[in-house]
Amino acid sequence: MSQTRKAAQRKRRREEGYKPLEIWLPQDMIAKLDAMKTGEMSSRDAVIMALVEDTLDVQRPVRSGDQPALL
């Protein structure tokens, strides 16, 4: 990807409210992410975003009496 194209993509993403996150993964994990690509998730970014969204949407466990509350 050319530098000009990358710069334009970064600018567009920032305007859409996204912030960059750099992550270094082993090659075998990258291959697994690539295998998860589908028609609607055609990029690694889309696959990673879907995985993170699913993880963050998981409900917290019910608080027991011996656990301190998160404020």
C-alpha cells in the first residue's frame, strides 16, 4: 500500500472516530485470523474488531459477597 494511500486511510479512520492500535501476533495466529475472513469481514481489522466486540459484550459474573465492587 502506498504511503499516500495509507495516510488517506488513517485520516479517514480517525474522522470516523477510530484510533490506531498496533498489535504484534505470531504468524500462526495471523493465519487463523485470515481463515476467519468472510464476505462481510474481508479484512484482518474487521475480524479483530468482531472478536473484540464479542468479548467486550460478555456480561460480568454476578457479584458475590466476598468480591469487592468495581466503581
